[in-house]
Amino acid sequence: MRILGIESSCDETAAAIVEDGRRLISNVVNSQIDIHAEYGGVVPEVAARNHLEVVNPVVRKALADANCTWGDIDAIAVTYAPGLVGSLLVGTLAARTLAVIHDKPLYNIHHVEAHVYANFITEQGVNEEIRQLNLPKSQPAFPMLALIVSGGHSQLVLFRDHGDYELIGQTQDDAVGEAYDKVAKILGLPYPGGPSIAKAALNGNPRRYQLPKAHMSNPLDFSFSGLKTAVLRAVQREVGKDFTFPSHALAGLLTASQRDDFAASFQRVANETLVDKVLLAYRQYDPASVVIAGGVAANQDLRRQLADNLPIAIQYAPIQLCTDNAAMIATLAYYVAQKHGPADPFNLEVIPSLSMTESMIREGV
């Protein structure tokens, strides 16, 4: 079963073709990072307009890269939740229209759940760019513990089977990706914050600044707002300014070594927090496999800490499939199609703030 996936939940316009929920045939991503870097974050209206301009060319390229015609496509999948409403509308409208024109079943996919399914892609098509990806050797086994960490989400999910999962921990304020972006802004590092902090941290001392970890009533929940504020207060002390001094001007008072040390110290504590929760959940639920998913899963320090502390090995999706992409959308759609019928392309609506648990209830799992 060959599925064309379309993803446009935030600032990447993506299309991909995946066969039987494991074989990646093509993967096209048009990123808007350079556009939004000028503003220090994603501007929703700008994102939606860019999706409008490129969604059709991206879909055409995905088909061309796969050497496919519409006759070779068995179904279409699209992100309908969660995300920026304007961005979601562009992708779903494109998918709905294509489903009607080409008479293909349409599957509506939850973006956060789909991130986990990047780890189920284990086989490559003949496309040269695809052949260069270092994919996992085998699919994860159930029960599976998933750490989902991205710009807007930090959660621990226990999967008993496809579509059968339980949210066992989640952030109570900022997601870890948001904290990376906000701390990067404090330190004067460019957007997006994750890669910028990781790069600066390579030259920094991760033990120079002692930063706190939040203690939660549910020990599997996360909180990163306090860590972000602790970095702000530590920077203010370091440069001799109080809370009345404009926070956007603090970075100009830091030396390069101070900036790098703050980046390394923040990254260490943020990742230690994630690893602590994963270890606790692992001991409590004894899963057969552990996966990490989302953009922050590309962080090499996080991968190192997990490898050093977890008693089982993790097979990681390649970095290209950790950030937003349509391959994960098409992959999840294959497993959704085994249990549910397609959506009505004439009535499908986007739901910008739908949680994974609400999505499972809607599907009647």
C-alpha cells in the first residue's frame, strides 16, 4: 500500500511516499526556517502564505522523486491536528482536493502521534537521497515507551499496540523545544534554538552554572518554565543587572565563553530532566522498546545521555525524520488504515489544539 503523506502543521511544507508503513520511497521538505529566523520565531500568517505557494510543487516533486503517477498511489494522508490553524488549513485543503480529483481514500493524521512513527521506517527506496539515510534496522516492539519532544510538545507515551496508547507524562508549561528557543533568545543565539544551543554547547562547560530541575506531583510530568527563568536570573547575576534591565539586551553583555557555558549548562539540565523521566518510566512499565521522537530527538547530547543510562539500546530515526516531515504522516496512516475507514474529504476539519488522547477517543480506540 503506497500512501502519499502531506504535512503543513507549522513552518515546513512536506510531502512523502511510504509503502506498507515501513519503506520510504520519497521525502520532500520545504523549510521556512530562513524566513522566520528574521523574526526570531514562526509568524503564523507568513507560514500559511508560504505553504500556499509551495504545497503543489512539493507534492509534484514527491511523486517525481518516487517515479510514481497517481495511479501508483493507494491513499493520501494529511496532518489535521495539532498545529497552526492557517498552516493546517492549507495542507488539508490540498489533500482533500487531491483525494477528490484522483478518487483516493483520505486519512487524517495526528501530528504528534506521527512523530513516533518516524521510528517505524526501516527500508529505503531507490532514490539516491533516501539511500543515504541511516534508518533503524528493525521496527520497535510493543509495549513501546515513546519520549516525544518537539517545539510544542514534551510527553511520555506508552504504546501497547498501534493506536492503543496511554499518556503517562506531559509538560505542565513550556515544552522543552520552547525552552530551547527562549533560552537561545536570552543568550543572543539565532532561531531555531535547539541547533543553536547544541552548537554553542560544544565549546562550553556544562557544569559551570548550576540550574534547577522541577519536582512534579506526577513524577513523570515535565516543567521547563522554571529552568528557563533560572537561566534568565543567572545571566542577570553574571552581568550585574537586575530584572529592570531589558532581557533582550542581556546577550550583548555576555562574553563568548559565558554564552557557551550557559548553553552547555542549560542543555545538560534539560536533557538530564528528560532522561530522568524516561528511566523512571522504563523501570515502572518495563517496555520492550524505547523510542524518542520530535525535533529535540536530533540532539546528540540527549542521545548520548540516554545511551549512557538506559539498560536497552535505542535505534534512532535519522535526524532528517526527527523534525517535521510527511514520511511520518504517511507511515502512521498505513497503520490507521488497518483499523479505521478513511475521512470524508468534503467534511474534514482541522483541530489546532487536539491532544493525542482526544484523538484516540475520536477514533473510537
